Amino acid sequence: MAKKSWIARNERKKKTVEKYAELRLKLRQEKDYIGLAMLPRDASPTRLVNRCAVTGRRRAFLRRFRLSRISFRELASAGMIPGVTKSSW
């Protein structure tokens, strides 16, 4: 499980990105790079980190399911993810 502070920090970044999204788009269309540079650093969407919805883990993240590989394997083995079957040969 990731530290609560890391998860909270990422949530705060999401809110900042949403707050400045419209202004960033306007500045980019006007090619006002000085204005873009004056925005907060966390207003950039590239600062967001994909995190597992269950554990908050950032590594080995599966976008399609929004889970880490560990959580995905546990939930898939328990049959909790629809459409995912265990492979055997």
C-alpha cells in the first residue's frame, strides 16, 4: 500500500490540473509560452501519476483496469473482474 501522503498529493495535482485546464488550452492556442510558464508547476497534466485504485501503487500499472499487476492478479484469481479468465494450457 502506498503512503497516504503520496496518494493525497496525486489527488491534489488532479484538482490543480482540472482547475487550470481551460486556461492552459487558451494559452497554448495563443502560443503564449510565457503565460504558460507562469502557471503552477502542478497544472501540467504530465505531472499526474497513474496509481492503482486499490493499493495506490504506481509501478506495473494496467491502464485498462486501473490496477497494479498484483491487485489485478488477486482480483482476477478470485473472479472479481468481469471478462477475465485464468489461463491454462
